[in-house]
Amino acid sequence: MGTGKIGIMGGTFDPIHYGHLVTAEAAREKFCLDKVVFVPSGNPPHKKDKPISPGMDRANMTVLAIANNPYFEVSDIELKREGCTYTVDTLKGFIKIYDEDVQFYFITGADAVMEIFTWKDVSTILKLCRIVSAYRPGSDINKFKSMVDELERVYRSNIHMIEVPALAISSTEIRRRVREGITIKYLLPEKVEDYILKKGLYR
Ligand code: ATP
Ligand code: MG
């Protein structure tokens, strides 16, 4: 299925917000990606002890959020998988779907890269894709840069850093606001906000 460059944006997306969307769009433009595929996580190993919304709700919100960007799509590859889902398996799944010469760009926030050594099969992940990492406020830029240096030294990996407009938005903050009855307007697409209110999520 086609050649070229494909971005993969993995996340819990509980809920998806403008931080995710701005980052994906910035990566798409900077690396001339053919498209960015959003992959709502199944049962993320690092979030095992925190309750998360049903995969169906997270997928529905993601579909609503990307509707007006022709370069964005959603994949249910992780939601369909039983048990814990790992990035390395997701990448292998995508490689099976697409041509061999497709170059994958895994898009993450800096906070996720800081934890990369805890991911399953880091060295394989770094062989299968390039990492695009967006810096967001709140994470320590110097610590982040030394982490990238170390990954390049240890794995000869290709990690690109991109600057995204200062978006200190997180799903945690949005869930907290809903719980406390504070407005979430302008932090995420209106259709996602409507979905959260209609379904009574995060109360
Ligand atoms: P939570 O607060 O529940 O951890 P989150 O806002 O971090 O949620 P995730 O679904 O965990 O969202 O993140 C998916 C990916 O998006 C991760 O790689 C994360 O680093 C990145 N990301 C999240 N928020 C932002 C943001 N505001 N700017 C850039 N990247 C972000
Ligand atoms: Mg997070």
C-alpha cells in the first residue's frame, strides 16, 4: 500500500487535544509526511494502574478530532489487540500493512522520549522508525537533549526534535477540569468537548 513517509502518533488520547493535533501537523509539514496515523492505545503497560476510558470512546473522540484534516487518519491496530500493547508490535503491524520502502516517523512528546529506555525493545523500535519528538513546556529541555545524545550514541538512532507552539495542554489537565466543572473550551476540538459532555466522561 503506497510508498513514502508515514507518521504514527500513538497515545492514550483520553481525551485527544490540541497538543496532539498541533504536534502531528507540525511533524507532517516539517518531514513532508504523506499522512499521520493516530493510534489510540489498547491497554498501555505504563498506565496499567490508572483507570482509562473505554477504547471505543477514545477512538470515537480521535475520529471526531481529525475529521477536518485530509492528511490525518485513525487506526484501531492497538485497540484490536488483546492484553498489553507495545510500540514495537504496533510498528511491526504497520510494516506488514505497508510497502517495505515506506519510512515511518514515530511522533511523540518529549516526556515520552524521556522514558524510552523503559519501552520494550527500544533498539528494534529505533531501527524500524525515526522518532520525531516535540518539546513541550514542563519538561526539562537540557535533560531531554542529553537523552537524545545518549540514544544517538548507544543506538545510532535518528531522533529529530521539533518545536511546537507552547502548548501546555495535557489530557490529565482536561480530565481534572471536567471533574471540577472548569471549562475545557479551546483546549480541544469542539466536537470532542461535546462528546465528553454528552457521554459524561471524566465526572
Ligand atoms: P496524560 O496527561 O493522560 O498522560 P497526554 O496529554 O500526555 O495524556 P497522551 O495520550 O499520553 O496525552 O500522549 C500521546 C502523545 O502525545 C505522547 O507522545 C505525548 O508525549 C504527546 N503529547 C501529549 N500532550 C502534548 C502536548 N501538549 N504537546 C506535544 N506533545 C504532546
Ligand atoms: Mg502522557
